[in-house]
Amino acid sequence: MDAQTLIAQRIAQELRDGMLVNLGIGIPTLVANFVPKGMHVFFQSENGLIGTGPVADPGMALPWLTDAGGKPVTALPGASTFDSAMSFGLIRGGHLDLTVLGGLQVDQHGRLANWMVPGKMVPGMGGAMDLVAGAKRVIVAMQHTAKGRPKIVRECSLPLTSDRPVDLVVTELAVIGFPHGRATLLETMDGVTVEEVVAATEGDLVISPELSEPTLPKATSKAAAMTSIGEPL
Amino acid sequence: MKTISLQDAAAMIPAGATLMVGGFMGVGTPEPLVDELVRQQKGDLTVIANDTAAPGIGIGKLITAKLLRRVIVSHIGLNPETQKQMLAGDLQVDLVPQGTLAERIRAGGFGLGGILTATGVGTIAAEGKQTVAVDGRDYLLEPALRADFALVHAFIADYLGNLGYVLTARNFNPLMAMAAETVVVQAENIVPVGVIAPDHVMTPAPVVDYLIAKG
């Protein structure tokens, strides 16, 4: 399984029946492909749609029914449309249960940077700052490293998206949460060792005593916890 | 409300004006009006909009024609030409979080001086902004936005100027229709009064100044 699919599948396990969810572009979009059978989730598109459906059949696309990237989509039964103030009222007013966003960096306290690389990439924040500030729960979907360099860092060198910490980071190596404001390793992905996660992570990483470790013998885990730069909870 | 030709509508807009332009990635942008502004080469404009679309689409055409002095938008990522002009110093780009942009426009149209929002607190979007604490939480004071003209796209308009929008083409249009000195509407369908049921009117006729007649 490729890294993106692995991440998306793991995040899909966080979905609950009846949730209102906003997915960012990239890996987050893939989460919609793994909604558990029988579960109904409302997906919001911030250009003014709840109930975003798949791409229309050839010849059936309507130019006025699009996703946030401007691409024609369909609407599912029970869908609703609204203006941009309502769309962001849903996001900022605490009505959005979950947002899944991509990330460039997350610091050891859970603060996300995902909207610009000064001098290189300045696309604008779009709805990212509103989503992180306003959603009930924020999950970051990203590769653990970029060009071999950790993306979970002591301090973000890139401009922050919000000062509100995210709830969970899911990578192809691990699931990391931020209880008490400290990066904490909650799960390792199948076949990944704690040492591998620690080596690919910058800054303090607390090893959760309830760490799920599908392939890892306990002794190794304890050793890792003691020798790592982090400390157990 | 008056009806107006496409040519006269664009001619009414002076160079240097501030425009609100409806649309989200070009969806719900009054495209014929944009084309006419390009044809008449109306320059030095400031545009308030969600984004600068893409080259050849909506506001992207104004960018490519170099008619803009300044844009106040939430996203320019899908238009490399905007970034190019920004980096060359030819275009001022003010980036605003999308929800904040919508609310600043809404405030402008609803008689509010601005809004308080937690979006952007602790980021570079807070630079130069006043912070106000309410019940122990910090908010940014974001001032209202207004424009000289709102260029609005509607799916349906009646002869009085009552408007209805369709699906995701609604976006910023009804907010902008409240927030400009002069509101100009391009509608896909123009229908007799009464065809739009009162409950289905999304923008009431009195706020509309001009409806562009079919060519």
C-alpha cells in the first residue's frame, strides 16, 4: 500500500456517523474513499456545498456545481448549498466536527504550518486558517518527512496557520497526538519501529504508555522510550 | 433598478475603481462583464474577490490583461500570473483568510464597522491588527470592506431585480450585492416578476442598481 492510501485509511477510522467534515486538497481528499460501510458522513466543500458527490458522468457536468478547486462534481441526495458567509459560519461557528488538512510542518506542541513557503510558494491561506481555528477537531495528513527532513519539528520555520494546536497527525509511519501540549507517539504503523519514528522526528516525542505496536516486541519499545529524546507520559 | 447594456455597464466603471467581483475559481463570476472590462481596457483597478481564478478564467483575465493595481483575496495559488506580477512588484496582493474575507464583506454590507475573529490570531495575518479580548479569548479586529461597484452573477433575475443563485455559483455574490455603492448584475435568465417565489429570492430587488440586458 502506498503512503498516501495508508494515511487516508487510518484517518477514515476517525470518522463517525453524522459528522460534518471538511477535507483539504491532496491526501485529505482520499479520506472520502474510505468511509466505513453503512456510515453517513456529511462532506463540506467550502465554496458552499454540503453533500459533495463524485465527478459527474461524461456530458453531465454542470459548471455551477463544483468543488473548492472549481472542478465539476455532483451533489448527493440530502445535499445543501449556501453562500460563503454561511459556509465559514459552519467552520468558524463550531459546527464542523472534523477537518483533515495537509501539512508542511507541525511543531512539537501541535501547531501547524501549511500555507506558505516565503519567497517560494505563496498561494494564500484560502480557508486553512479558518478551518484550524474553528473546527472541533483538526487532523493533519502528511508524509513524515520531506526529502529526508522531519516535518514534525521543534519549532516551525514556516509561518503558522493558527496558534491553535491540531489534535492528531497521521503519517505513513505513525499517529501522533498532542496531549498536554506535547507531541506524543500514539501508534506506529504496521512494520514501523519506535526508533524509526523517533529518528524521523525532530524535537521531543513522548512515547505513549498505551502505544499500539502491532509488530514491536515490548523490550524494544521500553528501550526506545528510555533512549529517545522524549520521556514517557 | 435600471437595465443597462453590457458595454454601458463597463463604461460606467472608471479606471482606478474598487470592484467586488463574485465567484469562486471563476464559478459564479459575471464573465461577460469581465470580458467587456478587458475590451475597454479599464485599468488601475482594485478587486476584492475570493481568488484570482486561473489564466483565461474570470478574474484571471483581468490579471493577464494587467488591469489590476491591487487585489484583496484569500487565494492566488491557481494563477501563476498573479504570483509573477506580485513578485515583480506590479500588483499588490493582500491575502485574507477566506472566512474573514466573507465576514468583512458581509460587515460592509450590513452596516457593521468590522468583525472580531479568532482566525489568524498568532499568525502573520495578525500583523498590524488590533487584538480584542472577549470573555478571555483573543480576537482580531478585522475592518469591514466596501467597494465602488459589485459585479454580481445570478442564475435568475426578475424584471425588478430580485435575484436567485444556483448551487456553488452563489458563494460571495449575495454578500457583495450588499456591500457596494453600485450593484451591477449579470443574470443567466431574466424572467417576469412573480416567477421567482418570494421565499426563493436570495437578494431582494432594492439593493440591485443595474441589470445587464441580454445582448
